[in-house]
Amino acid sequence: MIAILLAPVYLLANYYLLRRVMGWVKAWFPFFRTARHWALPVAVQAFLACSIVIAFFLPEGRARRVMKLIGNYWLGVLLYVLEGLLKLLHPFMPFLTEQVYKFLPGSEGFLMLKSWPEVKPELDFPDEEAKMEGVMEVIRTIRNLRAEMNVAAGKRTHLMLLPADGWAETLAHAGQYFQRLAGASETAIIESSAAVTEKTVSAVTKACTLYIPLGDLVDFEKEIARLSKELDNLHKEIARAEGKLNNPGFVSKAPAALVEQEKGKLALNQQKAEQVEKRIAELKESM
């Protein structure tokens, strides 16, 4: 508990995780007295929490490096959360949780003999949870934009954020998350959209309006060349399918299911070709 009190208050993720753990502890008490069929979704949620812990707290390197750094006071929050999750999962996975518990620093005895996690009002941070969820929404939005535009995972981009009311400080402190989890090379907090002087891709979230320079996301010439090659392949597939379907011998002799399958392929490739042509036109217009 000392590590919790020493954890730096500016680490918003700490508050977020502690708030979530307290919520799960609250949910667990009535669970054991009522509906047992909620075991699977609750266990899944606990595992999702573990993934959040790993994504936000583990430094670069192997697990043994983490164990060496566990003495750092801010990692005390991670240890507290992991121990609490193991206790909550223990009724469903007793053998697994016992084995994991033995590797936690400072663990003694058996997990099954430890006290059940308690709800602590002082570890309930609803405002910080809302702020962390706003930061996570920004990260999800950026990642979705990158996926839609086929941006390479290792490609770094500039990020400009126009904060909504009351979000400027939170976003300014979240730069490390944007760099590590959203592929940002640097983050700039702007005061108005007038500060955006180049062509960008933008999106609106609860916390901000975000802008990413289009040139950072796409190498126009390479992307146009790639899409042109894809379009040529689609045109060849379309010509092949049309040739088959325009051949009376194929249509009359082939099974009806095969004919319908070819028609479906033709329609799909025509739709893809239309989308690729539209994308090429957009890129040429942006150059």
C-alpha cells in the first residue's frame, strides 16, 4: 500500500487501473451470492485488464528486466493491480493463479489463504478514469485511421491536437502514450484549427480534434504505384469473369452454383476496382 501512496499523481493510468480494480471488486461480491453464469464474461474482463496493464506499464525488454525494475515505486501500482486480479480470478483458475502468484515480488505462502480484495473508497477515481478513457479513445481513433490508410506499423507521424474544453493538460501529459501506442513522432497541442496549414487527415473525439499531415501517412507516388498495380490485377480478373459469363457454353454447361459464384466474384471485383480508382483520384488530388 505504501507503493500506492508514493505513486506519482500525474500518472493518469495509475488512477484508471485502480478505479477499474475497485469496480471489479464491487462486482465480485454479489456475483458469488447470485448468478454463477457470469463467470466467463467477468474472467474475460479481468484478462482484458491484464492487457491494459501490460500495454501501459511494462518498459521495453524482457520480463526479467521488469522484475529488476519492480522496486521502482511507480511499479508498485502494477504489482497491486496484478495481485488483486489474481485473487479475483483464483476461484475460477486456482492452479494457474497460484503458480503466477509465486513469481510476484514479496509473495509468501499460498494465494488461496490471502484475504479477499477490499473496496477502498480512497482508490476510487471517477474523474481520472474519464480522462484516461478520453486518451484511449484518441489512441484508438489514430490507429483506426492508420489501418484504413494501410500505413506501415513502424511509420511515425506528426500529431496535432486541438483540445476540447478542459482537456489541454490531460492531452499534454499523454504524449508518451501517443508516441508508444499510436505511432506519433511528436505531439503538438494547438489553440485553433488555423494552426493547421497543410493537408491533413482529421478526426473528432470527446477529448479533441486530431490532425495528422497526409504526407506523413502516405508516400503518394509509391501508394499510387501500388494501387495502380492492384487495379490492373482487378481489371484482369474482371475481364476473365466477364469472358466466362459471356460464353454460352460455360453458362449452359456449368453448375448453377458455379455460375453464381463467378457472378459474385465479378461484382466484388468491380466494387473493389471502383474503390481503388476513387482512392487513386484522391491521392492525385492531394499531391
